[in-house]
Amino acid sequence: MRLKTSLLQEPNRSHQDLVSCVGWTTADELYSCSEDHQILRWNLLTNETTLVVRLPDDIYPLDLHWFPKAVAGKKQNQAEIFVLSSSDGKFHLASKAGRIEKSVEAHKGAVLAGRWNLDGTALVTAGEDGQIKIWSKSGMLRSTLASQGSPVFSVAWGPNSDRIIYTSGRQLVIKPLQPSAKVTQWKAHDGFVMKIDWNSVNDLILSGGEDCKYKVWDSFGRLLFSSSAHDYPVTSLAWAPDGEVFAVGSFNTLHLCDKTGWSYAVEKTNTLSIFHLAWSADGTQLAGACSNGHVIFAHVVDQHWQWKNFEITLTKRRSMQVQNVMNDAVDVLEFRDRVIKASFAHGHLVVATSLQCYVYKSNNWNTPLIFDLKEGTVSLILQAQKHFLLVDGAGLYVFSYEGHLISAPRLLGLRVDIINAQGVSLSNDTIAIRDKSEEKVILVFDALTGKPLGDGRSLTHKLEVLEIALDQCGPSAERKIAFIDKNRDLYLAFVRHLSQEPKICKIGSMVHGVAWNDAANILCGIQDNQLTVWYYPSVVFTDKDLIPKTLHLKDGGDLGRTPQILSFVGTTATLRRRDGSLVPSSVPHYPTMLHEYSTSARWEDAVQLCRLANSQSLWACLAGMAMANRELNTAEIAYAAIGELPKVQNIKFIKEQPSKESHLARLLLFSGQIQEAEAVLLQAGLIYQAIQVNIDLFNWDRALELAVKHKTHVDTVLAYRERFLQRFGRKENNKRFMHYAEGVEVDWDKIQAKIEVELSKERERGANARSSMASRR
């Protein structure tokens, strides 16, 4: 990926002095301000430049920011205006025609920056006098947020417009709007911090300083990336709207960088210092204000997408090249409008232009399916095997690969313009979205209807969720979601939970990014800077002790710090190192085959595969799969192969249960589902068995509660409790047990006789059930 830069050839009008700021009105129209007191309009479609207005001689513009056109897909009713800060201590609200609607005395000395918040309800200004002020959209002063002894060179709003970040000499300060909230402040650079930007989608902060470095920070002030010192101070920088890339400008230099900090490309501009950078709303074009009087334009080219044996390159704004690396066949794809977003997976290429969506099949590049888009600002494309998801300024839309709209989930109160790939996930039947307003909540929708799953209850975690991913295979009833929380712990949960509270199980810690395989429910992630593959993560619901035995670990020595997982297709996981280079990592094919055998109930083939591979991790996977499918004979073989003899004995005990209810209850106990096992026994009228389960688990209070409630086997509970205490040489101190012990006589002979009666009844019941089933056959 790189920037293709250009200057408008022989414009009919140009600036005669330093250009201080620029701002896009549409994707093809730009306004620029200069110290020659002119505001010019640049039309990229016609290559024309026109004078909007000539400012009074005492106004030297320093910053320009357009009023937001839309918030969460809803267009603003207010006329198009922009705020212009100037050196005379004022900011000016100006119309698109250049008329100054209002001028406000704001600071002593120059107003160095003025920024609207994301919904246009407030304006922040930063002055040479060291003050930060908040204004209403009509220009009325609301508050002076901060005051310091040095000029504030740059300011930016936080993603939810509830915090401000500003420069303070060599430091950065995050100041919440609430008066009592904690202020975060840290040293950011060795020289003055000149420019900052805070992206609303990825919540990352970008800073550049006189020390000739640019740095990336998280919202807590922790350093994520620091560039090496360049030749000249950083004079401008800007995040792309989707938060995937950013641009950095300095003397005769323009950098295009990934969100993690590494540089895609460096362009030499020969325009002297670039004082201001602005991205178009669709993120495809960039404009820079240059000190030699030029406005430099750039657009992104040489983007790459890969899937299996195909590689696709964006060669021009309206053209792509497809190369099949197996036979070197090349196809060229032409588009009517410029390409905004693209995604390539599951045998389909989905391309969103400014007005249309193109869907190509990997076996036919000549006849794409084309349909029109309502909004031209597609910010994200996600693909599943059967359909794909488009995210634009107005909402989320699920389309089939034939171009039919399947569903459009309604997200009440949720801002879709700040959704990123880590916050939404798609499978063939489910959509999961992380709620940015309440980051502990995951919203789950049916992909085919767009309605919330179940009774509308969301999945709620105890901590903030950072990343989510739905598995891609298997029936919808068994759909699972993996998510990483604020502590970098990895959890797994069923999304279509039938119980009141979903079961959420931890399967890893210190995990930075995950991806599901496209052909089997195998999960890979970056754990402690090494690649970890969970061959069968669902085993946590069956036998969590097997989780460590089902892992495949690959040394991450060649990955460096903080690598990213890009995809997990077939047996290859593709990772990106910190320096931007791609590293393919192969994973054995046997686990995928084992998943296929398990799905099709080919248990004998699964056992033969494990014997052939002679792998402990495969045997552990087979043990978990067999127990999940209640295939006890196979599970017994697999557990024996990994030396789990106590569990082999347990499986034999389960197989010997006289009734199907006891059999099911013991299976549930094996998986740690104690309450469910007890409920099965009670529903079947097997009261003694339910009491005995709690005695075996030393759950004495519950055992006594059941005995008293059903008026049976109280003496049994007291007898086992007494034997337990005698074994450890302790006396009874539970008042409830002491109370019942006074009126109940413990006679082991009677107890044994009662137990034998209960067991014989159960055996007779099981025999009757089997004989009735045989007669029906």
C-alpha cells in the first residue's frame, strides 16, 4: 500500500503564500485557507479552483474544521458551515459560500485549533494563551476546560465526545468534561508536541513532535509505537476515518502508516513543510496544506488482498488486478467509480465503490453481480460462507452473494460509524456486535431476520470486551463466540443459550487477537507473543482439564512484538509482524480431518486417524468430541490413550448406570454441570440419586435440603456426614445438622437396605424402559 501524490495541474487559481489548513466538503471537493487571506475551493472532478472569499487583511487562518454532516447515519439539519480559527484571537463560523456568519472573541493571542465534536453539539478551541474552551454550536461559551502557561498547539475530541486531549509542552493531557473526573497526563515527546489526533473507531491517539518522531498511544496513555527520529519535526498528522491507517507530514515528506505504527510508504513531495492533513470522508483521498503555497493531493493505491492461490492488487483508483499464483493468469477488473472498500474470502471478492457494490466469484472474474448502494461511505465489509455484511454510516446490512438484501439489524442507540472489525463478527446464521456505549455487552442478532436472538437478552461479561469472533462451522444451535476482555483473557460462550445465564468459560490468558478457521471450528491466537492453536476449544464445556492437551504452540521468536493475525484459511494462519511483513504459519491438517469425522459420526475413522498420527493432542481432541456426542466407547479409548485412567473408570461407571436418567445425569456431572444433573434426577423422581450426587460432592447443605424437602433419606445424609467428620477427627458445628441429628436415629443396616431398595427400583425401571422400546421396534 502506498500514496500516489499529485498537484493540480495548472490550476486557474492558486495560493500565493503558505497554506495553513484544508478541509473536505465531499469526496471530490476541498476548501483550503492560506496566509494570502484567500479561501479556495478545489474540485477534483473538473480540476478547477475557485475563490470562495477573500478574508480581511487582519485575519490569518490557522485551522479549519467542517461541521459534521451526519451522526450515526442521520443527516444534520444545520446548513453547511465550518469553523475557522485565526491569529487575531477569534474563531469564525463561516458558510459554504464563504460568508462569515459569526466571529467570536475566544482567546488572547492566536486561536491555534478549533474542532467540532463528533455530533456537532460542541466546539473546542485551543489558544496561544494556554486555555482550552468549550463552546456551543452557536458560538456561546460553555466553560473553560483548562488553563496552562504554554500555548496549546493541538486539541482533539475523544471517541464519545466526553474527553479532550491537548498538548502541553512535551506532555499530553486527557481531560474529561466532568469536573470531578481524573485527568491523565504523561510525557509524550522530548520536544514540543506539535500535532495530535484521536480516532473514534480504534480509540487510539496519534502524536507528533519537534523530536522528529510520531507515536501511537492507547486511551490510557500507554505507548504502543514510537517511530525512529526522522530528519525534520512532524508538522501534521491525521487518522483515516476507519482507523486502519494514518498519514504523517513533515518537511518534503509524507508517510502512510498502519494503525500499529509501521510505515507502508514514504513519499517525497518537494512542497516544503506540510502544515495540515485531512482525509476525505470515505478514507480514499488525502489532502495536505503546504508551506510553498500548494495543496497536495494523494490517494491510496497498491492495496493487497489474498485468499488461497489468488492475490488482488488495487492498481488505480478504479482498477484492480487479479493474479492466480498457481498458473500466473492475470485478470483486470475495472470499476465505474473509485474503490472505497474491498474484502476477499470464501471464494468471493466484494468491492464497494462510492455508489455501487460488486460481487465476483473466484472462478469467474468476467461477470460480476452489481447492485447500487444507499450510502456511499462503506466503512467495513465482513464475509461468511453464505453471505456478507456491509457497514456504512446508516447501519448494518446483510446481503447474499446474489445481491439480495437478507436483513438489516436495528441498533437502537448504537453508533455504527465507529464499529470496527474487532467489534463485529459474522457467521452464516449470527451477527455479534460489541456495544461501544456499554463495552461489557455483546449484542447478538439472527443474520437471516435481523432480530435479536432469543428473547433479546444480550451476552454480558464482567469486564470490558475488546475483540469478538464467531465460529464459522457447525449448526446454528451450537454457534459459539470467542472474545477477549480488558485483562487479555480469552473466553468462549454459546450465543444461543437456552439457560437463564449463558455459560462463559475461560480458555486462555494474555491473548492479543484471535481468528477462527474457515473449514473447522479451530481457533488460533497470539498468546504471549507466540502462535497458539486451540484444536478443539469447545472441549472446555465437556472437560476443561483437556484444554492444555488440545493446544498447538508455535514459537514466536520470528514474529517479534505484538504480531497481528490477518486470517486463518485452510491449514495456514497469516500473521503480520510489527514491521509490516507477512508471515504464513502452517498448522497440521489432522485436526481438520478429525473435526470432519466427528461431525459425520465416523468414530472408527477418527480412532484410526489418531493412531496414525500418534499425537496426544489429537487423542485429547477425540476424547472431548466423543464425550460431547456421548460416544462413550470412543471416549474410553481416547482417554486411555492419554493416560487419564480415573476418567476411563468414570466412563465405565456411566455406562453401567441402570436408567437413562442416571446415565444422562452422570454425563452432565462429568462435564461439571452439577445443577443440570440434579435437575434431571429430580425430574425423573430419583430423589435418592440426587441426594447421593450432592453427598459425593460434599455439598452437605444441599443434600440435607433435598432430604428434608422430600421427607426421605435424612438419616442417610446424617450418616454420611458423621462418617466424613470422623475421618478427619472433627465435631459437628453446623446447627442445622445438629438439629436434625437430635431426632433422627442413624442405623447403617436400615440405610443400606433403603439404598438397595432404591437401586433395585431404578434397575427395574430401566429394564421396563428397554423392553418397551424393544417391543415398539
